[in-house]
Amino acid sequence: MRNQKRKSLNWLLFLFGGLFIGRLLHQRRERKGTFPQIKSVQKGLAELYGELDAAFFVGKLQQRYELLYAERPRFGDRKLQTHVDELIIPVLALYQRLMEKTGDSERSLKEVHDLMLQVVIGKSRVIVPLLGKFSDPFSMLTRAVKFINRTAFPTPGWEIEYIQEDQTAIAFNIHDCFFMNVLSAYGVPELTKVFCQFDDDVAELFPAGILWVRESTIAQGAKLCDFRYERNISANDG
């Protein structure tokens, strides 16, 4: 029993260690002033528009990123600033450049999602499947969700209300969203949908013992975003 607990603790530390290392890598890129994962984005753009167009596009993308980064809003809360610096500004720069190229909001939103998805899933594909190494993936996810909500999504930016937390599910509602508020101030509230989609994308990597359920988001016009992770009992059948 003691060995099992020690094994679970080691895996948990490994899980969050991966998250920490990923964040450090992001910070190193930001200090260099380069659009995060620009090579990956350029590769995706080349598939959409060809090598030549992609090369010119990323040059202008880098310029737009530098301008937005220099004029970005400053927040006293370090965690909120991290969201601005590492997530909002890069995605906003990409969306603005795609809008200039396509003039089509829906198309640009889809392309932003598809281009940035490779970055998001690239990191998550390494970390999320580690949940499957636990004897009880759902319990580990519950701990991880509470830890991430507490450390990465502070009260000044998000109003989180837990509505269930037991052996069958962990569920919470978000009544105020920092991403929506900041992007609305930039005049592009529709871009918030991209960040919501990443929740769905990452959930597809969950082991079979975990179900992800969502019915509404603020970005879709609802009053709240509902997050619900359920223990999938049927996964153990047979």
C-alpha cells in the first residue's frame, strides 16, 4: 500500500514537473522576443498557402507580435500577466494577420485553432497520457484540476464555483473569464472560442476512465462555462 502511494506521488510530481518545464521553455522564448513555436506555425501555414506565402506571412506575423507584445496591458498579478504574454498576445497576433489575409472571421478562427492546436496538443500529448499510468486516473485528474485552477487561474481573472466534487465527478462553473474580458477589450471577443476549443481537444487525450462533458461557454453567449469531468465506470466493464 505504501509503495503504491509512493508510486502515485512520483507520477504526480512527474506530471506537474512536465508542466513546469513547459512553462520555463515558454518564458525563454518570450525573453528572446520570438513568436512562440513560429517554426511549427510556419509549417502549418505552408500547408495552407504554400512555402512562399508562409515565409512572408511569418515575417509580418513576427512584426505584429512584437508590436502587440510591446503595447500589451500590464497586470499586477503575475499569473494573469503570464496568460497575456504567453497565450493571448501570440494568438491575437496570428488572428489579426489571418484576418488581414482572408477577411473572413470564421475561416481565420478555424485556421488559428488548427495552427495553434499543434502547439497545444504537442505539449499535452506528452503530459496528459501519464494519467493512464495511475491505478485510478480519475482521482489523479481531480487533484490536478484543483491544483491547476488554484495556481493558474486566479480569482482576479476567473470566478470559479465548484458544484460537485466526489468519487463520480468533479464539476465547476466559471462565471467570469479573463480571456473573454481581455479579448473583448481588444475588440475580438470571438477569439475566445479558440481557447475553449483547446479544452475539448486536450480532453480527447484522456484515458478511457475519464469523461469530459461541457454544455455551455461564455464565448458562445452563455452566462457561464461549465466544466465537468466524470468517472467512466463503463470503461471497467468486461
